[in-house]
Amino acid sequence: MLLARYLFREWGKTFLLTTLAVVGLQFFSDLYNELPGFLDRGGTAGETVRFFLYRLPGYLPPLLPLAFLLSVLWTLARLQMHGEIVALRASGLSLAGISRPLWLAAVLLAMATLALNALVVPLATRESRTIKETLKERVLAGDADRVQGTIRAQAVYLESEQQLWFTEVFRRTEQTAYGVRIDWLADGRPFRRIEAARARYVPGRQGWILENGRTLTWEDGATLPTRASPFGERLLLDTSLTPTLLASLARDPRDLSLPELRAVIGEMPAGVARRPYVLRQYAVLGGPLQLFVVLLLALPAALGANRQRPAAGFFRAAWLYLLFFLFSQLVGLAGSSGLLPAAATLWFPLAVALGTGGYLYRRYA
């Protein structure tokens, strides 16, 4: 018990300093990229501080495996350099016995990462995005010449419904689109089109209220519309497009939280290219498992080095994890191109890491 507490305490101090260092680097990078935009738009000090505070939780899930790897390697290198690992092995302790506190740390960090991804990060991401978009829309509202918003010139094709949506401007905070055009297609050509100055989403009706527009229709073989019917307001229900889907498709999947990814995947009709969002969901779910990969590769590689050269084990373990990372990226590219199923992008690298770690454990245990 005393040994476990000692190892856990030594690792904990190093992990805390490492985490503060890597998060600090990410924070200053974010500050450099985002602060000029806030200053240009006249954001208040309170809005700026709240925005960056809400950004902090989002740094942790992708950086925790790196901080864990560096802290584990540094702790083991120090113990190896001072001969403590040799003394522990000479006393009869196995590799599993020595590393038990580190496995406990991996479990606790994995649980914390899951909690961050499921609860904290989505809320913080939503709040930071709301602050930024509200500030941007507040500035754009001052332009009286035309309506502006946070998402501009977006096209969405719903293959299962043969609908092509185009919006000039979409204000996410208001769930309202401006300059809307909706085409119903047959053999790649429109047979009906609705143009509207504004479209407001009505959650209770699960549809859009279109305002100040017209409906155009094509007769068979006609290249130009044969009939135009103006309207002041009409309700559109025969579409699966929602503001969540419209706003999410305008952003990179890497910028979406886990609940947003699940919502987009669930709302996407059949035929929409959802693979990037599914791959991103697997990447987020697999994040906590990388903490165990760190130990599978780092422990036997680091502790298998000669005690007179602890740095050799340190760099060997770092190279092993780097190879795992590169291999995961290659598998991800294969998954994004359709060569591998989406689930394989998560489980295949983990299976390889498990096999490699098992071999190293048998060799050095």
C-alpha cells in the first residue's frame, strides 16, 4: 500500500505539471487565434473572459493521453535512474505489480475523459459558441444594406427526398434562414422550386414557415418555369432538414461535441454523406481507451531498458506510441475513403496495440 501511494504521488505531481504545460500551450495558441476577432468586434471584457473559460474544458480530452504518456515516462525514467525499479524487481514484484497504481490512474482518467466528453465539454462548447455567434450577429446587424448571419452561402442536398436547399444566410441563434431556395429534383433537374425571403423553424410543428416568396413549377420537358405562384406565408413539412443539421453541416466534424455528432447522425436522411461524422464519433469514443494504450506500450518498453540507460527506454516507449498514433491516422484515412468500416477505425488500432503490448509484457514481465 505504501509503495502504491508513493508511485501514485510521484506520478501525480508530474502529471499535474505536464497537463498544465500542454493545456497552457493550447490556451495561448487559442488566445492568439481568437482574441483579435473579439477585439475587432468590440467584445466586452466579460464576454472575452467567459469565452476562453468555456474553451478550457475542450482542451483536455485530446491532450490527456499526451500528458499521461509524458508523465508516465518521466516518472519511470526517474525511478529507473535512481535504481528504484531494479530494487522493486529484485524484491519479487512483477511488472504488473509495479504498475498497478498507474493502471488505477488510467482508469480514473478514462472515467474523467468520458465525463468530460459526455457532460462538460458539450455544455462548455455550446456556451462558447453562443457567445461568439451572438457577438458576430450583433456586429453584422449593424449593416442595414443586407441581412447577415453567422453561416453564409450554404447548400444541402437531401438525397432520400431529392431536395436541394440553398440558404444565403443562416442565424443559428434565431433558427432562421434568409434567401432560401428549395428545389425538388427528378433525374437531376428541378420540377418544383420554392424561393422565400425568410424561413423560420417551428420545433412544435417540425417544419419551416416560409415567408414572402413564390412557388415555381416546370411542366414536362420545359427548361424554364411554366408557372409562378406568390405567397405571403406557407408551412413546409415534407423535409427532414432541421436547424441542428443545417448548422452542423456547416462546421467541421472535429468541431462538434459528442451529443451534436449523435444528433446529426440520427437526423441525417439515408444517402447523406454521414461517414465523416460517424468516424469522428468513434474517434471521440475511443479517446479514453488511448490512456490504456499508453500503458500497454510505455510500461514494458520503458522498464525493459538497461538501468544505466533509462533514457533509452523513455525514447523507445515514445517512438512506439508515435508509431501507434501514425498507424491510427492511416487507418482513419482508410476509413474516411471507405476502404474500412467506420468501426474498424476504432477497434483495429486498439487490437494491434493490445497485441504489441501483450508481446512486450510477456518479454519483460
